[in-house]
Amino acid sequence: MIATLLGTLLLPAGADASSVLEQRLATANPEKGAKLFRLCAACHSINNGGENKIGPNLYALIGRKIATHAGFGYSDAMKEQGGNWTLERLDRFLADPGSTVKGTRMTFAGLKKDRDRADLIAYMNSQSSAPLSFIGSASSEAKATTATEASTFGLLVPAPGVEVTYYTCTACHSERLVVQQGLTRTGWEEIFDWVIQEQGMAEPSAEDRQTILNYLTAHYNTDRPNAPKNSNATATTTLTAPQEQLPDGAGTEASEYGVLFPAPGVDTTYYACTACHSERIIAQQGQTREGWDEVIDWMIDEQGLDKLDDADRTVILDYLSTHYGPDRKHFVK
């Protein structure tokens, strides 16, 4: 019985919390969890005898003593946790690694949906020589919810290849960064090479790479048929404002701010954004002011960006909406 297993493995906790987790695991979908594990695969292997990567191998993780996998150098923060990887503890950690283990080197923002975490844990549990048995049967409502969520990939267009694309790309960033692009196949190939060589992305299989390139080229090409729309009427006012006189040669690789267009606000924008990623990601966007405001909120709420003071945020929004608006006049391939 799962209740007995949970009682054996979980840290002391309220009965209500254990009961809720028990219900989620009893209706979890390990097949969907396998797809969600793509978010982890850039840093972790999970096969028996798999190598340590940026993070430790996760085979037979559930029930294992924390920070003890052979050959991996854990952070002091993780070593100080003590105890075992119980189901409840793993669920809390996957929801928000940085807050759960202060000082962890794991930069993953976490899975906010309870069902996603249950599905992932169910898959991780299956990767063991002695997996636990999660007893239960999903209600028709729960099954319907699972089917709906399994077919939803955020802002990405539902079409062949969306699953592989979603789970590969969102391992490091929101799918919002994908849907704001508009590149040729060659452009997407260059992006692929760049994120692998410069940003530490794990190289996908040749088959997955072709699937992703086919999907992106078909749905996020230079005509941008699926670019997100923003309806705020005031968002376009900045884009039509008179432009300041800009220096000769602006927007070249030679700029001290990389490929960003040198203009008032570029320094604040560059240093705030490149703390987490290349400025090239910005130069490939095309957003209204409202859209950029939403991206900043998402970076702060979901990706751990430090909250900007009001003055800096205004400077950055002015710069981005002026030079990287929907007209994409400073677009970089």
C-alpha cells in the first residue's frame, strides 16, 4: 500500500500533506514524467550506472541518503541536509530547489504544478531495481485533467514535434523565448550550436535535433505566423516615439555591449540581462512594452532574477521597447 510506503519513507509531516501526495502519486503518469525528465537530462543521467554530469546520477534516488552518490562533489548546502530522499522531501525540492536547499548549486527554477512533480517522481521511481508501488486508480476527472495537461505545451503551437521541442527548450528557459523568435532553419541551427557550445545545453540525439528543427522552422520562421500578440493599446506608444540620434556603426558585434544596439539604456540592460544569459537572446526578440514587462516579471518570479529597482526597470523597458519592438529593426540572426 502506498500509505504504508509513504509512512516508512516520508519525513515527519502532517497527515494532510501525506494524504495529498499519496493521491497525486496514485494517479501519476510516469510516461509523462519521462518527458518531463528532459528538463533534468541536461545535468543528470538516470540510467543504472550512468555517469555523473553537472549533477549526480539519479538512478534509484528515492530512499537514498542525500548527497552520497559515489564520485560526485556535492555542495556544502546539500551535504548539510542529512536524511534520505523521501517522496515528500523530493516533492518539496522539485517545487523550488533554491528555497528548499539554500545555497544549492542547482539552478533549476522548479516545477510549480503539483501534477507535473507527481508525474516526474513516478518516472524517477521507475528507474530503480526496487521501485515503490503507487496503488490507486485515477478518477475519470483526474484522467481527463492528465490528458489535457499532457497536450498543453505553454505558448508553443500544438503540432508534430512540439513535445520534444518543449521539454528540450524549457530545461533552461521559458518557451516564451522560443515563440518570440523568427528564424530560418539555418538560424535555428546556429542557435542550437550556440546553446550547446556556449550555454552548456546537453546535445540532443540526431533524431531529436531534426524533429526540433523541423518544428521550429515550420512554426517559428521569419514570417513569424505564431508570434505572441499583446493587446494593450498603450504598449505601442514607445515604438512610435521620435528616435534619438545614435552613434555610427551602432548594432555591430564590435560594441562593448555585444550585439545590443548602443543607445541610452544599453548598459543597464546589458548588465542586468547577461547576468543570466547572452544578450543575443534579447536581440532576437520583438516585443511590445507590455510583452517585455511580462518577460521581466517572469524572470523575477520563475527564474530567480533579482528584483529591479523602479528606475532601472523603466530604463530597461524604455530601451527594449524602443529597439526590440515588434518591428524587430535591430534583429540579430
